[in-house]
Amino acid sequence: MRHLITTKDFSKDEVLELFKEASEYLDEKPRNTLKGKSITTIFFENSTRTLSSFETAAKRLDAKVLRLDVSRSSSSKGETLFDTAAILDTMSPSAIVVRHQHAGVPASLASYMHCPVLNGGDGKHAHPTQALLDLFTIMKAFKNEVENKTIIIVGDIKNSRVAASNIELLSRFGLKIILVAPPHFMPNVKLEKTYKLKEAIDQADIIMSLRTQTERHQKQMYGSLKDYANDFCITKELIKDKKVIILHPGPVHRNIDISDEVLADPRSLVLKQVKHGVAIRMAALRKLILENE
């Protein structure tokens, strides 16, 4: 049984094949590729973009979608993950998309299921489809010539599953990664690191800003988000007229992660990432469901 728990689950060749298929889906036309299939979404952690993106992807392929309302499910009454998995498995879904605030839950769930499990984000661990759509967006912007391009990842990197997945995936495709963050947001990884945003921007072809993960902080790191923004907000003053693209996984803290002016700039591809996300998730759902038949 094949699952998508981390970006490592797809080889480099499989990623490129996925991108080729996703490109075809950018026309946003409905298909009947997954007609008769059913996809269950179970999100133990709040989400708007990822949940709606997966559900839109499934419906464009003509699959039925069952959204499990976790707030009203038995898990909120003490049911174990094993019990939840057993119940879901008896419904014979074609695939399950799960998000959870604790790392490792999608992998645990996958070990009980007889259908593919796709990780919609787990704790600080991984968010594979986000990294795939980010790389897809980068490759589109640079006409597939991404090797040796420099990307700076800015913000709360230590607590970001998006950063973790991107570091793994982008490294495999030959991008140079520079991490930009204050010391308490910096992970212990062997990559170039700095806290000087302006100097890093001078080297960048791609800027990826991250949301500050305040919900994952055990104690307050900054006096206020405004203090953080003074050091790490992406502003027009910093990027000037530099040839660069700007990414963010969303939701964006406006004028904290990225200024309003920069979000409105043609170099900001944040909305394009959303469009690309549906296409990538269509390709991933089709691949895993049909390969596991």
C-alpha cells in the first residue's frame, strides 16, 4: 500500500511525472478519472486552504467527498486513533486525507488502513503536498531551470512542517537553501543560516516567508508580532526592484510576514500557489488511488 506521508515517499522521477500531470489540470476542467471513488477528509486541526484544496481536487476528478466533522466525532469523546482507523476502514474509502496537530498520526493511521493515506500536515513534522506545490510553482516560474537557484526561507522555521518538507524536497532538486530567522526559530540542520534578512535577500532568487506558528510556541518569543515584523517582514523597501519570486504557504499575517504592498506585487505568487495546490492534489490523489487498485 502506497501512502503520501512525507515528500520522501515519491522519488525524483515520480515528482516530475506528478508535475507533468498537474500541468494538464491547470485548465481547471472537470474529469471523471475518479468517478465512483470516495475520499474521506479528517482534519483534527483547523484548515481552510488545505482542506478546501483537497476537496476541490477530489470533486474535479468526480470523486465523492466525505468530510468527517472531528468536533462531533467519537474521537472528541475519547475514542482512540486505532478505533477511529478501524471505523474508517470499514467504510472502504478510496483514500483518506488527514491533518493532525501531533507528528506521526498520519503514519500511524496508514498502518491500519487498506487505502492510501495522504498527510495534510502533522505537527511540526511534514506537509508533503504543500512542498510539492511550492516546488511546482518555482519550476513554473523558472521554466524548470531550478538547479543552483537560491531560496531563502524566512521566519518560524523550527516550528514549520512546511519548511521541513521543503528543505527535504528542494535539496533533492538542487536548490541552494538559506535559512533566515532569529535563533529561537532556527532548526538544528546543516544549512546556511543567518538572521540578517537584507543580506539574504540580496542573494535570493526565491523568497519563502512563513507564518509565525504562535500556537506551537510554549512561551512568547517576541514582545509582539509587530516587533517580529520589524526584523523579518518582507517589504518593498527590502526587495526593491530585484528579480525574485515570493511564496507563502498561507494564511499570511499581513504586514507581519509580508507587507500589503509586496502581496499585491506581480512577483508575489501566493495566489498562484493556491491554484497550483489543487492541480498537485488532483495528481497525487489519482496516482495513489489508481496505483493501489
